[in-house]
Amino acid sequence: MARVNNWQLGREMSYWYPEARPQKQFAAVFDTNKCIACQTCTLACKTTWTSGKGQEYMLWNNVETKPYGSYPLAYDLKLLEMLNGQQWNGNKYEGQTIFESAPAGERVLGWRPEQQDYAYPNVGEDDCAGQVDHGQFLSLPHMNWFFYLARICNHCTYPACLASCPRGSIYKRPEDGIVLVDQGRCRGYQECVRGCPYKKVFFNPMTGTSEKCIACFPKIEQGIQPQCFVNCIGKIRLAGWISKPGQVRADNPIDYLVHIRKVALPLFPQFGLEPNVYYIPPIHAPVSFNKQLFGPGAGEAVKTYRNAMNDPDLAGLLCLFGSTEMVVSRFSRQGDSVTGFDERGSAVVRVPLREPVHVRPAVDTKNQLVRINCP
Amino acid sequence: MKYAVFILAIISAACSRPQKTVNEVVAVSAAKLPMDPADRAWDNAPAHIARMIPQDLVEPRLMTPSTQQVTIRSITNGAEIAFRLEWEDPDSNDLPGPAKMVDACAVQIPEKIEKDLPEPQMGQEGKRVQVTYWRADWQAAVNGRGDTIRDIYPNASIDHYPFESKPLEPGSGEQKEMAMLYAPARALGNIRGGPRTVPVEDLVATGPGTLTPGPPLGANGRGVHGKTGWSVVISRRLPEGLAPNQRSHAAFAIWQGAKQEAGARKMRTGWIPLVRRGS
């Protein structure tokens, strides 16, 4: 194995191949606080890419309710248990990644979901078991909170699916970092399904090959955000490019949120893949849970996010989420408005930090009537 | 009664042909290749019993040995060569799916007869090997299993496929073209699943991880699962230069789907001498 730099772990780690970062890396930020689990993203993806035979069970995009939801079933818990409790020391991960803890004869520490594990994509939906008049019927570790976690392929810098494939059928595009399964070369061994800790590679029993999220690369190549982004009702998503470590740009929306303000964090960084979908953690979930999912910076990230209303640049950037179909490569705030620019530097969207509020009096004195809210 | 059983046992032993075992794979001549694994013509070919070892040279390795041995017989008609592989496997696994692997076997032969053999594990650069690969799900397709999700999941409920909806006419060019959009592997000619005319494929390799479709060698096959395991016939064109009484080599691999074996996770043999008998 090679030694590579994983900035999310604050250290070097072992990986199957030498470090080879792409010229540009596709990345995204999801604001968990805005997601309402309407599953429009899920259907946007489903109708676009996975309506074929053998793809019926596949959800390249899914939204699960944390803490109990998961698709496939317990994908996260199983691996966390296999890792058997690992430790961070400040911002440095001192535990073992799934590459470093690979058993003898394996490329990564992994497991393969069975068919029934895919049977309940919405398991745990809205489960929070809060206070009721006659006392709680159940006593569970997480009682009075939940949040929605939207997930796609993380197009990782160090993909475990790619490392797991014994025949090099999975590749990371040098031009944009998107991770793809070569459908002409895959022989359906399902090693990638076993290796991906996020379980975002799916075996198609009709074609006999494994398939996965392609980050809507035909759209990305035209500077347009993927289907699950542009169809998001809650405007929780922003697609863009994350710079290489040491080349961070303050006017790059992803860099600003991830590297500068550190308000958006990777999902399960401890697995060691350097995933490139980043999450603004939920403000109502316990810090300990957030830290398990998003790493040691989760507490500070919530504080920064809570203060966004007093933080015009951050608030402005958050206003760009869902504001345009185009990929915003650069942003700039001028006073009370923020502008997003595409890769060529053309302004593609301008939005105010605060929408004007119009209060319509309940009593219309001019017309001598009282307005009501129902037709 | 005791004597009757004893006499019956003696008669039975006398009637069944003793299994001739040899320490190499001997391809005997016949006018016609028997493609049915149960064809009595196979009794004329001596059996070679090959001990199998786990693939433990490259990751992912097979860490728990499964198939202990494979019994190999071979027949040639002078233009093609057929092998019958028999191994114990009480479970027939011919349905693919998530975490569901299928039973399979393969015959590997050096592309050229040379003094220095290629690496037994998938060959090496400059020393290509030819692999003829059979799979149980492909056999099921050849035997008549359909190409719908209900053929794999009988209770599946299908709401809608966009490529099977009006105004597209079933079987029309437009309809087939649209269906391919939702089956990218098939569109690229990578026929891992679905309709097949033969349950085998011709492959070549120059080392682990390099397996790729090779020049057509007319491969064919037929596998039947019995009470104790599989009996599979694999045929292909006679290896180049394998004249009567000449030697080449062959290696064999077995995958048990029930044990999650696929790809590199397999039981294999080393090179075994392959001799063509007859004129």
C-alpha cells in the first residue's frame, strides 16, 4: 500500500494506490438543517438514471432519517462496529481507517449487504419517540430528536470501491474527480459493493454489473448541477469544486464552507476515504452524535452555522444554495446581495441576503373588510 | 439376507467400470464431442483428479478453502477439445443478485505451447493464457430462463419501465434503443446477464486483473447440477499446436456461489499436463 495525505484525518494514511488528486474535484455541501425528506432528490435521480431492469431497488440518492434510518440497513452501524471504536486526538484521527484495518487477504475492511438489507429504504423515518402524556412507551438511546441525511456517492478522493476492484474497472476521472464504474469492463464480482462503506455501489442482477451515482457528469460537463441538486425543494444542496489542500480560495463556495469557515464536514471521515460531499451538521442533534458522523469539528460547525445571521458572507453564500441551476465556482457579496459566478467568470445568479417582507394588515380600512386566510 | 447384500455388492462392483485415474489430463479421440455431461462417451476418457488450492496470491484472496478437488476428463475430435469438470457442491447457485454469487468453473490453457510456462495464475505479460469460463446463471438462461426481473424475483411488482411504455411499440428499433439507455453494460456489449446462446465465454489474460474477452474460440458448454454437485462440459477450439501425442498444459478453477466466491475468490489448480492421445 502507498502512503497518502488525508487532510480530513490530519495525517497520512495507507491506500491501495499512490496519491493522485484530479485536476478538479467535484464536491458538494448539503445543509441537513434545511432538508425536509420530501425525497424529490431521490425521485429526480430515480427517474433519470435508475428506471431500468435490475435497478428497481437502487437509490443512488437516498434520504434517511437519523439516528435510526439507514439504506441499506445499518450500513453505518455495521462498519462502525467492525472498526470497534477508534479515537480522534483533537483534529487528528488516531484510529485505523478501513484500509489500515483490512484483514489478511482483503483490500479493505468491508461487508456486503444482502437483498433484504435494501428492502426498507425509509426505515426509521421520523422516529424520535418524544414525550407523550402518559410517559414514554420505549426508552431508546436517542429520544427527542431526528434529522434527515441525504446521501449520494461521495466521489471520494480515496474511493474504497476503486481500491476494492481487483480488475481496475472503477476509475476516478482526472478532469473532475467523478468516480465511475466502467460498464464495459465490470464483471460483477461485487467487490466494490463490499468495499464502499457508504454502500453507494449497487449490483444490477439483470446486467450482471455494478452501478453507481455518476454525479450527472453529462450535466456537470456543461456547468450544470446534478438532478438531485436542481430538483431539491428545500434548496439544501450546492455543487462545486473543492480545491487541493494548500490551494484554498476564499471566493470558492465549497472551499469557503469546508476549509475556511469549517461549517461543512465530511460524512464518516474516520473511514479514510476523504469523501467530497460535505454536510452542515444538524443543530438539534447531540454533539456526540454529530461528531461520530461528521468528525471532531461538528460542535464548532454548529456554532458557526447558528451565528450565520450575524455573518453576512456566510449568510450570503448559504443564500446561493438552490438559487441557480448552474455550478457556482466563485461567489462575491456586495452589501446585501451575493453574486454567483460560473467557471468563465460570468455572473449566473444574484440574490439578496434577506428577502423583503411585506406585512398585509388583517383589517383593510380602505375597503372596510377583514382579510382571512382561507378562500 | 446378509449374504444377499454381500453378493449384490460384488455384482454391482463388477458391473460398474472402475474409474481410471491418470496423473495428467489425457484428451482421448472421438468422432464427436459429447456435450452432455451424462453422455457415456465420457467413460472412455481417463479421469484426472486434481487437488485444488485457494487463490491466495493476490488480494482479495480466498482465505477459507472450499472445493477440495475437481475430476477432469477430456475428449477431442481433432478440431475441438472438450473437458468435463465434476466437483462436489450440494447447492446450486444460479441466481445472481446483491450478495448472491453464482457457481462457475473455468479452463485455462497457454496461448502458445512453450517450454517456459506462463504464470499459472492468469498468465503474465508476454505469455497470454486463454480462459474458457462457464457460469451457472448463463446455463439457466440458455436452458430457458427469461430476461425479466420476475425470472429472478418471481414476486417482484413492476410499476413502470419508461422504455416499455406507449408510444413506444414493443420490439421496435426505437424501443430497443431506449431500453439500452437503461442497461449501459449491455449497450457496451458487456453481456454479463440476460439472454445468451452459450453458457460460456472466451477470454484471455496476461496476469491477475487483466481478464478480457479474447478472440472467439468457438467455446460452448453445458452444466448439470446433480445430487452431489456439478458436472460441466466446456468445449473450445483445440489449442494451437496440440498435435496427437503432444503436450500442453491446463489449469482449472471453481467458484462456489454459496461461499461468496467470485473473481479472485476462487479455488484453483496449478498447471497440469494436457496430453492429446490418438492419431
